[in-house]
Amino acid sequence: MENKVAIITGGGTGIGRSTALMLARRNVACVINYSRSRDEAEKTVKDVRAAGGTAISFCASIADEDAVKKMTAATLESFGRIDYLVNNAGKTEFIPLEDLDAVRDEHWDSIFDVNIKGTFKVSRACAAELRKNRGAIVNVSSIAALGTGSSIPYCVSKGGVSTLTRSLAHVLAPEVRVNAVAPGIVTTRWVSGKEDHIARMSEGTPLKKVCSPDDVAQVIVSLLMDADLMTGQILTVDGGFTL
């Protein structure tokens, strides 16, 4: 993995942060993308460097085409190449699934702009470099794609991420492998204060544990590093909850 370079969207917190730290331990230089979590992104950069790795941060909303292009240009200016892309940035709204009247157009638009259109925009911006370097993409989907999650727009958006993964796997082959991970509930700030819910979810899984960011990052790194004959796959990481 010497001299490889990865862009990690939403890289300052949660799954993105864990992925950056794991890649850094394998000598992969990381671009830590963020849109609002500046302090967390800078801390991740510092922690990567403290561990002997290389990282920079870059502020860009992945829903903004111009900002995405600037991020890829800055990556090439700093490191000269792009080998890996982790589309981790995501957005949700917490709306009870049964409350159909609470779902408004702005919810659909804001969630789709990031989760689907943003994932596509970053992938498209990196495609030429990834092809040149025979790289890999991992998208972060969710078991919410099966229909149950924080809101109906979020569930549908993650179903779209899974489909987008398969489409990109066709389009970018054979040079670029494209896979996805679909975590269950992950102990990130999204579920802060919901310890009772997490405990109930843990008891409902065969492994009696919900995902930590590290659990998901391990699978992401494996798909980037080791899965040479895997593409178009969506790997569930949920402790067996969906069995």
C-alpha cells in the first residue's frame, strides 16, 4: 500500500475517521473531507500524523459539484494521484416511518443531494485517476436500504447507493472495483443518547453487539486492499441482525 492515496468523504468522524486511521497504518495518505465537522476533521488529521501517517483535510460539500472538483484537484496537487475513494459522507432526517405527512420535499432533496447525487459526483470526479491507477471505491450504504431506518427518504437513498454501486461496478470495470458496505446501527454521534435503543438492538443480534466504527472500517479496508476479485458487492456488517 506504499504511496497510495485515498479520499474519504465524511472522514472526520465515525466510520470515516476509523477508516482513515486504519489506512494510515498501511501507509496510505488520506484526504479527510468534511463539510461542517472542521474540528473533528483536523483532529483526525493530527491523529493520523501522530501515528506516522500522512493526511490533509479539505472542506467540501459533496452535493456541490464545484467543491468536489476543487477537492480532487487539491488531492492531485498535494499527492499526485488518487487510488482509493471511500464515499462515507451521509445525511438523514429522523422522521417516524409511519408519519407519512411529516416527509416534505426538502427532506427528499437534501438527503438525495448528499447520499446519492453526492456519492455519484465524487465518484465521477475521481474516475479518471482511479482508472489510471487501477483503484477501488467503497460506498457506505446501510441495512436501512431494506426499508427500515431513520426515515423513508433515508431508506430509499441507501437503496439508491446500493444500486449506484452495482452500476458503477459495471461502468468502471475492469480497471476499478466498486463495492459497498451496509452497516446496521453504528455507535456514532447519530445515536448519541439512545443507549437503551442500542442495548435492545444488541440483544437482537446473534453476535450480541452492534457495530462500532472500527467494525465497519475493517471491512472497508479489506475491500480496498484484499478483495481483488470482488466488485459490485454490498457486504452487510450488522452482527447478524438481518439474518
